[in-house]
Amino acid sequence: MELPLDETLRRLERRITEGKLDRRKILNPGELAAKTSLPLATVQALLRGKGVPEEPFKVQVTGRIATFLTMYMNRDEKSKKTETQLVAELHQNLGLSKEWVRQIVRGQKVPSSEALHELAVYFKLDGQETYFTSAPATALNRELTRILHRYEAPERDPIDALMERWGVKSTDMRLHGGGGKNKEEIARLLEAVFKTVLPQEDQ
């Protein structure tokens, strides 16, 4: 069962306090806005526990799609795309008419539910079409829940969780016998090594 936003925030704050983590990194409004395609002011208000005005469905969906596609076009200097290039890409891969795609990119048209689904699947968006249609609090909560799971999900492999926390991409953990140690013990040993060889987060 999904937690409400205020409970997700409360548990994240507890993890940040207990772990002496950098709140500015974990709850960075700019990064969260980019992940959810929500306006920065909306994210900032929700993080402070404030309500945000409801928007008409059409305004919300077209705005979020336009925001997401604009960010997609400008991900980085090497892979920047023009509107014409994006329209051609979606036309070719999704079979949508160029004029229809152009209106979507500019926030002028609400896609059908089927087209929304195709867009979400194509871009591999968390929540699929609900990425565009969820209320702001729900959209932010979905992203915050993913962050929370990095720090407190008990079902996660302790070594995987530790590696993610310290930014270690991969390692060979077959252990070749393991020396009788379980994964929790090995994770504690690895954490001691990481603290020695990797830079500490700012306190």
C-alpha cells in the first residue's frame, strides 16, 4: 500500500536525520522537478507541506508533456534535439502524424489515452501514462517513494543497497565460499572499506 506524501516525507526526514545524510541532495527541489516534470514552485510547496492549486486536466497534461519533452530535447549538449528532430523521431517510432506530434510538443493538444500510453512506454516513464496524468502530490510522492526505498526497504539485498548508497556500480560478490559470513556481515565490512576509500558526503 502506497504511503501518503506527508508520511513519505516524514520517513525520509527521519532517515536523513538518523543517517546524517545531506538533505539538499536527497530532497533537491530542482532534481525532483526534473524527474517529475512538475513546476519547481509546485515541488517546493509540496516539500514544505503546502497545498497547490488544482489545474484543469487538459492544462496539467499538456503542460507536463511539454515540460518533459523540452527537457528530453535539451538533456545535454551532445544529444540536444530540435523540435523538428523530435517530431520526426516520434513520427517514425510511434507512427503518429507529424502535425499531431508537433501540437503535442507545443502543449496544444491532449493525446488520447492510447497515445499517452505509447509516449510513456517509449520514454520508459515510471508510472507509464500516469506520469502525465497524476495529481502533483501523487507524482512527487511516486518519486520520493523510490528515494525512500533506497534507504529503508528491508527486502532489498543489503549489499545492493550499500553499493547504491555509495555510488558503486558493480562488483563480483560470488564470494567463492564466503568464508562463513552472511550478506549482512559482508555489507558491514564493505561499508568500512567504502568509508575509507570513497569521499564522505557533506554533513
